[in-house]
Amino acid sequence: QAQLVESGGGLVQPGGSLRLSCATSGTIFNSFSAYTMEWFRQAPGKQREFVARITSDRITNYADSVKGRFTISRDNAKRTAYLQMNSLKPEDTAVYSCHAVYFTREAWGQGTQVTVSS
């Protein structure tokens, strides 16, 4: 059974950093390196929004709101994607979810809460 499990969320002060992880499991992720991995977030009362993407060729894309502060990466040997978040702002507070996609195959994680507050 395909599974994505996010971790690394928590409470951090403005200006701080967090590193989120998205670990995959299940036979469909035996070809993890072929998947595009994405991070999305959803703040209370708002729609889910795109944060970052890394393709199988390690091409990256970011939402304008996080460019220069967040970095997405992947470790194919560990079948894990990461989101390094620096210079965090209160408006980054949200549930962050991982999404894996490869042609018609896709899977979502349950999400991890990130709260930026003093």
C-alpha cells in the first residue's frame, strides 16, 4: 500500500527554520526516482496552495511567496523528499502536505502542522 508520511513540523519563532521530510513506502515507490514530489500547504480558512516541486530530473519550482527562503530536495536512495524552510514568517503557518505524482499514479500524505509564532 502506497504511503507518504510527513514529519518535522512544529512551533517555531519568526525568522526560524524547520526541515520537513516526506518518507514514502509501498511497492509503487520502488520507482521513487521517477516521481515528481511536491509540497502544498493549507492555512486555516484558506484553500490549499502549491509551495514547491522537484521533478525526477531535479528541476525545482517554487511559489513566489517562498522563493529564496524554502528549498526542496530529494534523496532517491532513501525514497524521501525534504523541504528546508528558513526565515519563517507567521504567514507560513499551515498544514504542509506532500504529494507524489508519476503519470496517473499519485499519493498524498496526511500533513504536518507548522506554526510560526512568537
